[in-house]
Amino acid sequence: MEIQIEVQLFANGAKFLQSGSCTVITTDFRKEPEWTAAVSAYEWFLKIKSSVGYPDDFQIIRVVYNLENDITSLVRKVRPKIKDDLPF
């Protein structure tokens, strides 16, 4: 399933807007649409951040999916999973 995401960011003293579509798992989206969209937006944000070259200065201003659903606070709460490889 495709959703439209619009991300407003602040980096290196300037605001900019990035928008596009992301693929989400339909069953996850039906269960928790906002959280599923937030995770996809966060993954997209990380890709943008790594490609631009100002990784420490990035701030999320606003994130909207499907043109009307503000998920900014949820995207700010998303954290990457850390794989635990410890033997104990």
C-alpha cells in the first residue's frame, strides 16, 4: 500500500520540504495507521539525513501523511531497534 508523506525539516540554518510516497504493509496500516506511517516517515527521514550531509543539525518540523494527518509527535518518538547480540 502506498501513502503520501510530506516532511518539513530544518537543517544548516534553512527550512526545506521533502515529499513523496512510501510503501507500507497493508495489514499493519489497517491495525495502526498513524504508527505505521510514522515508522515509514522516520525511515525516510533517516535516508534524507544521511544523503544531505548535515546529520547533526537536522530537526523535524512537521510530518504529514496523506495530505491531512499530522504525525509529527509520533515520528519524534520512533527509535531504531537495537539488535542484542550479547551472549549473556
